[in-house]
Amino acid sequence: MATVSSPGIGSGLDVASIVARLMAVERQPLTALQTATKKSQDQLSAYGKLQSAMTALRDAARNLTDADTWRATTVASPNTAAVNASSDGSTPAGIYKVNVTRLASAQTLASTHSFAAPTDSVGGGSLTIQLGTWDGSTFTDKPDTAAVTLRFDPPNDTLEDVRDAINASGAGVTASIVSDIDGYRLAMRSTTTGAADGFKVTALDDDGDDGDPAGVSLFAYDPSAGVSQMTLGSAATNSAATINGVAVSSATNEFDQVMDGLSFQFGQVTTTPVDVTVGRDTPGMKKNVTDFADAYNAMVQLIRDQTRYDDSTDTAGVLQADSSALGVLRGLRTLASSSSGAVTTFTRLADIGLEPQSDGSLKINDKKLDAAMGQIADLSGFFSKDDADNALDGFGQTFRTFADLRLGTGGELTTRQEAIQKRIDQSLERADALEARLVLVEKRLTAQYGRLDSSMAQLNSLQSYVTQQIAAWNKSS
């Protein structure tokens, strides 16, 4: 009598292999779902790329609608160390003659008396610092600025204590200790340049003499009262210059939009006028146009790559036959080949050197574009928005509107991404449910075949017993 046999444990039934093969069949719907989910995720990623490319195209188009783009200027100075300049774009082209006669400076003082060490005691008393303007020996307090008084009492009256107290006072003056061959001195400086930020220092000395070279009066400086224990290094002055013969002055060495949007930074006094040349930034304007063409071409190429089918390799793009992506491509190509009534000089992109090609791209004709750059006012209008009549919007505005509509709520790119994301979410939920079901199925199959294994083991044992009994009977007979 034949026996039921199989390699394994118990009856020899290979339960694990049987369950694994059955589960492979059970998992086929989940595998198909995971494959579809991966495809949807790839599509979502592709639409993310389209969104980024469309955003870049919109931004490039928006630059062309900005009036500042077409007002951009270049500023050149043959002596930037003395005169550096910049323009906000409103400066008329031309040459501006700049002559710097004086730089702005801060008032500086140094103590005449020197100390053997920074930790030497100065003596008790008070110092009062007042900001203001010097006119010879006449001092005028700076309006709306209060004097600051500092008190020093032993042992907190060292040279270092005086320095630290001045720096912490917020009096508009900074202090430092400098050393020379004679010892250590206190130096003071206005925190800002300009004639209005000069300062005087008066002393109230505990020794009773507020002007002698002893005690805190060592740091007194008030020529209006005949007291000058500090040496004046530099006076507080405004900068002074002439620009095309017009005198200008500032508390600093920077002049912000002092003439037709032109700003200057002075670094040196000049002996002869510096010619600052302001010209139209034609290269920058051209780059904005070519950047737009590049962004358009990148968008078109991306859609074509994502939607094409390659017969030679039998491979399809992630968005092959995707109606939304193809619709965006058709819209772009139609817009690039359309005409505009914004200006009469140019009506099509090809008129300024952006020539549509059979593959939907724009080819830059440098000769045409350079010629168009000679008519900046018309070129600006060719791209700008018409506030009175949208039908007369230039190409910059029409492309910007096109992109905004596709990127905005309800636009093709946005709604398609939302739909794909919803499909992915639903697939992931179904996958989780299938995974949970498969766990139960595997558990059930393992239990069923485990019981079968036990039953077959019992049958094999019974078969062995019966075989032995028959053999015994045959011998006895």
C-alpha cells in the first residue's frame, strides 16, 4: 500500500511552501494596486515639475510687465574709491560731474595727560557729555538731545572705569584706551559723523578745580568755557560736494537719491571732477527677454518629454496621453503664435526676435532682438499690462495671466494634481485594507494546512500500524 509522503515536519507536508504559493496568488490584487499607485505618484511628481516650470515662466513674464525692468540703468565711475554711485532706474542717461571737497567726519579727542597703567585711579567726580555743533569756540546743543552725566567714586574711578562708563552710557560717544611711548590715554569719538554730532565734555571734579590737569577734569573739553584738557584730533563735519555744479552736503558720506534717483557714496576728496556715467541697461533688459524665452522653452520641452511616446524604445512618458498636460501645451503654442495690439511697432513675438518653431519652442534671433532694444518704449508696451483694456495687454501680461489661471484654484495643473493626490490617497487606503485582509488570510491558511498536516500525520501512523498487522497475520497463517 502506498504511503502519503512529503519532505517536512509532522506528516511531511510542506505547509510553509503551500501557504506562500497561495498567498502569492492572494497578493496579486495588492501588487496591481501598488503598481497603479506608483504610476500615480510618478504622475504627481511630473505635475509638480510642470507647476515649478509654469511658476518660472510666470515670474519671467511678470518681470517683463514691470516698468522698472525697462527703466534699468547702469552707472559707471572711473574712480570708485572716491565716488561710487547707483541709480534706482529713474535717472536720465548722461554724465554727472562730481567734485568732493570734504568728507564727513566724527569728532575725536585724546587726553593730553597719560597714565602709567589702565588701572590707575583718576579721582572722584562727574563728567557730563553733551552732543551739539561747534562753530569755532561756540557750541550749540543738539536739539532733543539731553546731556549725560557720569559719576566716578573711588575705587571705581580708574581709567578703565571711565572708558567703560562712557561706552555704556548711550551718550553718542565711544571711548577707548590707547597706548603710546608715554603711557595710556583716553580717546573719545562721536558714534556718528556729521557736524551736528560734535560733543563737549564738562567736569565736576571732587578736587574743586574743574579745569585743571588733575582728576576727572583731565577729560574735560569745552573751548566755549576755555577748558581743553583733551586734544582735538578731528572736528565733526558734514561732507561737501558739487554735482553738476550744484552744492550738496550730508552728515554722512552717503547721499541717497540726491539727484533724479541717483545715489552717491564718497570715499575720498577729489582734486578734479569725477565723471559718473549713467546709461540704459540694455544688456540687462535683453537678458530679461531671453530669460522669458528660456522659461517658455523649458516648459514646452518638459511637457513634450512627459507626454511623448518613443517608438524606438517602446517607452511612454509619465503623462503620455494626459489631456490636461497636452491642453496646457496647446495653449502655450497658440499664445506664442498669436498677435497683440498693445503697440503698433511690434505685433508678434517673432517681430522682436522670439521666433516660434515647429516643435513649439521659441528661437532667439539676436539681430532682431538687438534692433528691438533700440525702441525701449515700444518694447515695454509690447509686454506690459493695459489697465484700460485687457484686450490690449502685451505678451508679458497675457503669459502671466495664462500661467496664473493654470496655477490658481480650478486651473488645469492644480485640479489635476488634486485629482491624482486623491486617487493616491484612496489607493493607499485600499492597500492598507488589503494588507490587513492578507494577514488574516495567511493566518487562516496556515491554521488550515497545519490541521491538515496533523491529520495526515495521524493517517500515516495508522497506515503504518495496519501494514504491520497485515504482515504479522501473513506470517502466522
